[in-house]
Amino acid sequence: MAGCLVGMVQVELLEDTRAQVVRLETGRACTVERVELPADAREGDVVVDGRREPDATALRVLEVALRRARLAVPVPPGLEL
């Protein structure tokens, strides 16, 4: 399924021989052979046209952190969880 690696994808899961990636344009997940990814790819990395993109990965991490912060519910003082 090399077609899954065309464009921008995020590595979701790495296994011994396979990996699950998500196409960022569509949100669609697919499974690829791990050897099709860059050798230094890790879970969470953004891969563009077969190359790991550290800047795109950092931007994605920031976007997720900002979204989580917006969705966070503050804990009232004195409430123990």
C-alpha cells in the first residue's frame, strides 16, 4: 500500500514488520510495511512523501496540545480527584 505514504501521514503505531499511518488530509488510517517508512520514524512522527518531517511533527504536537488545553475543564479549588 505504498499509495498510503503519498502526501502527509502521521505514524500512529509501529510494530515489528508493519505500521499504521493516518493520512492527515482525510483522517483515514491504513497499514503499511514498516520498511516503507524512514528508518528513523517513530510513533507520532509526520512523514511527507516518504521523508520524516521534524518541523511538521513539532507543529502537529503543538496543535494537539493547544486543542487539549481548550478542551480542559478546570478543577474547582478544594476538589480532590
